[in-house]
Amino acid sequence: MSKKSRRQILLEREGYRFLEFRTETKSKEPYIKGTGRIRVSDVFYWVRTNKKSPKKLAVWWQVPVEAIYEALRWADENREVLRQEAKKEWKDFLKWAHQTGYLERVRLVRGKLPPIPFQDEEYMC
């Protein structure tokens, strides 16, 4: 059994039984325990943006519905963390997109680029 991180201990003290921080990632958001792939932001996106019900999402991902509700609670309490993580992901994506010419290919096919989140940020090329 591996030693728990300080963040994990605090998370459990706050009553989160179904969430865990992954030590092998740099992410500042937790994952649903045992899935290895489902982040809090994934739950937030599917429930709040795509209007998927927590119960249907739990069945779809084969996790307890309580895990979905915990993830939503963490998301509501840590919106700025999710925003910063999203900005970091977009920064990494845009760096890759410019290096590979992906955005130029999208522009050629579509005639223009779709709206890109955080366009006003300093890292936007």
C-alpha cells in the first residue's frame, strides 16, 4: 500500500470517499477512485454542460452514483482549480496544434477557426 499524499488525506478528512489524487499526474483535480481515467472535470462537463443525469452517468461509467455526486460537490467547491486546469490543458493543446500545423489545417477546411477558450490569455499564439 502506498503512502497517502497530504492532499489525499485532506480530501478524505473533508468526507470524500470516492475521489483520489493521482500521484503520477500533475493534475490538481482528483479522479474517481478505481477508474484511473475519470476526472472531476469529466463529471462536471457531462452533467452540467451535456445535461446527462448523474444516475445515467454512473451506470454508463460503472461507478457508484455517490461518486458522481462527490465529484460534483468537489467541482462546485473548487471551480478556480478546474478553470486553471482547463487553461493549462488548452495551453498544451494550442502549443501542439501550432507545432503540428493542426490549426492551419482546420482553418483551411472550415474557412475559419472555431472559438477557442481562453483566447484572451497571454499564451494564445
